[in-house]
Amino acid sequence: MPTRSNLLLIALQLLATAPVGAQPVIDPAPSPVDSPAEPLPTTPSSSLDPEAAPPQPTGSPAKTTPTPDEPGPKQKKKTKKQKKKAIKKQSEKIVFSGFITAMYKFRVDHNGDDRVEPDAFRLGKVVLRADGKLDRHFGYQIEIDPRSPTLAGVLRDGYIRVTKVVPHHQIRIGQQKTPWGYENWLSSTELYFTSRTELSEGLGRGLTHRDLGIGLVGKLPLTDQWRIEDQVAIVNGDGFGVQADSTQRKNLWAHVAARYKTDQLELRFGLSGAIGDQIEPPDPGAPSNPRVAFRRVGADVEIDQKWLFLGAEYALGWDEDPAGSGDRERQSAYFVTLAGKTPWHIGPVVRYETADLEQFKRFTAGLYWGKPKSRVRVLSDYEYFEDEFGKHDARVETQLQLVF
């Protein structure tokens, strides 16, 4: 029978010869009876791995110490020269764009005289545009039409743009569109028809759509859905391309609209007004061209939703010829446009318009392919009109336009 000291020596020898990685098996202690849902504390796996990174506090990213080959965050800052170069590159931006339209047109005998104009291919417009920004305050826009039949018509838009002076607005100094209604303010590439209405070509403008002066254009947000859109311009009144002002006072044109927009619907209601005087271009044989004073008021409404677009406009005007005589002539005009929409961006369009000055009436129907802001569109119209001289031949035009 071994003694107690011998048993102790045997136990020490067994422990010395046991495997290094062996761990004694210990039965886990039972969970307390009064809190069975409380988990037992666990040891992180990283504490068992000597190669693992030390644990980081919860919610904070691990901090890394830059090595000698890798510069720290402070060393990555740009120099003053690099900052100035970046600011200059960001501010001096020039965006070149434009559009071209080509069409084929022919006439249909509608007045019964058995005569029609020859059919023809023609270029509608070739417009080149440069829009630039010098800094946070000053920019410009230059727009030319090199196919214009007259030298005065080559330059369309040519104005300096000033921003950050009037909140939510820009100031335009130079040759620009005179604001009126909704159709005149749109580019011709965004219309549903190949031509503008008689209202836009008459009561809704001066001698031309553009003039020289100073304008203010802005969009004032009210809520997520509502905003106010306003445009006002004070111009010479002699039309675009004319440097001298031959009238006694400047002309004022203005339009203001309330717009409501959601994902599926856009509504707009606007009011227009104009006052001033102008001198009509000389007519052959006319002894003189007296100054004509004019006043204009108008209203427009647009509904744009998933399946249709509806636009309507009304204008009322008074012309005093000659100015100061008290002899005023009243005239009015209106139009209604309806365009159907489909998922394929193709649909029918119809338009009816009148102008009482020359007993003008015109009906237009057709098809379009491409949304108003698409880069490629095709428009095809059939229009018939009559005036104080009676019925005129109908006109059919098919136009292809590219915006670049």
C-alpha cells in the first residue's frame, strides 16, 4: 500500500506528462432558477487568438496609425494653388448645345381654286447655344441661328446673367425673350406642333419674340408642391437685332404663374401683361409710320398628367394708333391645345385657335413621337385655316428634330 507521499508524487508525474492543450472538463453551472432568460457571459473569440486585434468600443470605428509609407489625413490636404485651380475649373464651365429641325411640307387644295404651292423640303431651324459661368455671380448665354435669312436674325439670345443678387432669381441683361403666357416662353423643340399659335405670333409679343433690355426671371418655392414662377422684362420695343430705340418709352412685359406639382400631376395658372409703344416696320408706299401705343392682358392654364396635356391661353389687347390720339382698337385671341399620352411616348394632338382682328380661325390635328424634352422627336401636323379673305389651302408638315 503506497504511502500518502508516494500518491502525491504519482499525481505530479501525471500532470507533467499531460498534453499542453488539454483543458479540464468542467460541467457548466446551472442557470439561476429565478432568471432563466438571462444569458451567461461569454468570452470574445478575439481574447483566445493572440493574432487578433484588440477589441474596439461599440459604435466607434477602429483607428489606424499611418505608416511611414502612407501619409496621414493632414498630409492629404490640398495646397492653396490646387484649391484655386479647382475653384477656377469649377466656375469656368461652358455648356454647348443646340438643335436642328428638318421638315417636308405640302399643300392640299381646300379653297377650290385647283392651285397649290409646290411641296418642299426645308430646314426649320439650326440653333447653336453656348451657356457659360464665370463665377458664382456672373454667367452668360449666346444663341445663334446661322441659317437666318437676315444678318439681324443670326443672334437670338445674347445676354449676361447675374445671380445671387435677388434670391431665387437671375438678372438678364441683353437680348432675350419677352415673357408672355406659357407657349412663348417654351423652346420650339418642346411644343407639340411644328408652328406656334396666332396668339403667340401676334398679341403675345412685340415686333419679334426677342428684344434688347433687362429682365428678371425666377422660381420661388413655397412648399414641396407649390411654387411661384415669374418673369419680367423692360425692353426697347424695336425687336431683336436693333441697337437703337426709336420709341418714346420702354416696353414692359411680364408673366407670373402659380405651379402645383406631384409625381402624377402638374398644374399651372398664369397671368400676363404688357404696356409700351412701338413703330411698325415701314410699308411700301406708306407716307409715315406713326408710333403705336399698346396694352395687353392675358391668362393661361396648363394641366399635365400621365395620360394627357391640356393647355389654353387667352389674350386681350388695345392698340392706340397713333399714340396719344385716343383712337383705340380692341382685339382678342385664344387657343386650346390637347395632347394624348401613351407609354410609348406617341400620341394624337389637336388644337383650335382664333383671333378676332382678322377673323382668323385655324384647326390643327396630328401625331407626335417623343416627349417634349426628348432629344429626338417627330411631329406631323395637318392644319386648315381661314380669315377675312376666306378659306386657304390646308398644310401638311412632317418635322424631324434633334436636340444636342
